[in-house]
Amino acid sequence: MALACGAGAQAAQWPSQPIKIVVPYPPGGNVDVAARIIAPGLQKAFGQPFIVENKPGAGGMIAGEYVARSAPDGYTLFMAANGPLLYSPLIFGRSNAYQWNKSFEPISSVSYTPMVLQVRPSLPVKSLADLIALAKKEPGKLNMAAPGAGTSNHLVSELLQSVTGAHWTTVQYKGNAPALTDLLSGQVDFDFDQVSVALPFIRKGQLRPLAVTTEKRVKSLPDVPTMEEAGVKNMVATTFTGLLAPKGTPKDIVDRLSAALHKILKEPDVIDKFDHLGAEARAATPQEFTAYLAAEDARWTPVIKRAHIHVN
């Protein structure tokens, strides 16, 4: 009873100080941008600063473990994506560090972003079929940039190799931003990137899109075929971003944050910001977000195991 009363008093007084939103990647990537879009709305809703703090490294696990070990008081939140939340503990062999369904309280999804397969313009390929043919002709010669082991970007690449028999070398980076920098400079040949990040460079002709990872064509890239249209089936994949709190955070705080995000993500200017980036702003209840995470976990964990994806 004393513990329950203490948690209730804590929730009633929250927030009385700034709140940290911990991002598992460097500034500039898909997850970081999403966090910075919602932070002002949360600050307005709760009257306290929501400070975005970047903690990249170890496939996002540095940030994930930091939040998982933080006090469950609502002052430290995790702005997560597929890889850092669901897959990195398995890939890095550190399932004891945290598990999404045991270490966190899902609050709400924030955005859903399709990915695009894009190449440096100087690479002599004009289509997905060309890329696959080149990769088969010279196995391992092409370099694919990934923003971290176990990210959705990485897993889609592994799945594509598996279903086509092509092979390339995966170069791992600590986030989207440094991977993109090397792709733009021609240090690597191609990547799978979130449309929200890739779109400005595609529009400027700095990168050439070959296919998108959605069932239907992306509105912002109407001339780019889906993976199925380009000749490869069952390659639908989306990167989510979502907000979570350490396990044990009072339900009232979780519910209040979720309710605030529902309002923020329906605001026309917020919708426009995500839409301009090629992403869909979409909130969920804690229960809905938990169900979504469970389904994604069940879908992609077998891919990791079949491909023997691991980092020593």
C-alpha cells in the first residue's frame, strides 16, 4: 500500500523537471528527426522542456540500456526504432541487457516510414534487376551501408540477399547520418534508407532510387517501383519510431504521454512535417503499440536467425 501511494504521489507531481528523450542514433537521422518534431508539442502539453539526447552506438543498445536502467519516474524516455528496441539484444548476444517486453513500457508509436533502395549515381545500374545481376556477377564487391547491425535497413538487405542469391559486403555505421555521408561521397555503393531521410538527396539527383519497400508506391516517389514491381516479392518493410519508458513507470504517466502524442500527431503542421519527410505520423495506445511490437518481433526474429546475423 505504501508503494502504491508513493507511485501515485509521484505520478500526480509529474512532471516537475525537464524530461529527456534518448535517441539511439546521431543527430540527423530518421529517429532523431522524429524526436525533434514531437518534442515542442510535448513541452507545450506538460510545461517542461523535453530535451533530445543522442546516445549512439552498439546498434542502439547504449541508449536502450541507459533508458532501461533509468528510474521509472517518467523523466527518461526512449525514442526507439525497430533495430535498437527489438533486434539488437539478439544480434549482439546481449539479451540480458534488456528485452522490449520486459524492460520498457510502450507509450505510443510516432511515425511509420517506408524505405527506399538507393545507389550512388555513378554506379552503373538503373534498376533493381541490374543491381542484383551485378552483385551476382561480382559477389561481395558491392558495399551496402547500414546504420547499425539489426536495424530494419540491415535486415531488409539480408532478406534481399537471401531471396535473390545475390551477395554484397555490408558496412556498418553508427546511424543513418554517417552512412548517408559515405554514400553521397561514393565511399559505398548503395543502401536502404528511410524515405524521410533520402528524399531531399533523391530530389536533387544526388542519389538514384531503385525501389521502395511498400505494398504500394510512395506518394512522394511516384515514379519509383515497389520491390514487387521491380521483381522481388515479399519485401515489404517499414521503419517505426515510438516512445517508451522504463518498466515500472506509473501507468498514469504512460497514459498521459500517450494521450498527448495522440493530439500532437493529429496537428496539421506536425502531419505536414512528417509527410514532407515521406513518413506517416500515427499514434497508438500503449496496448496497440505493444501488439504491433509483438507482431514485428515475431516476423523479423526468424530472419535474423536464418541469416545468422550477429556482432561479436
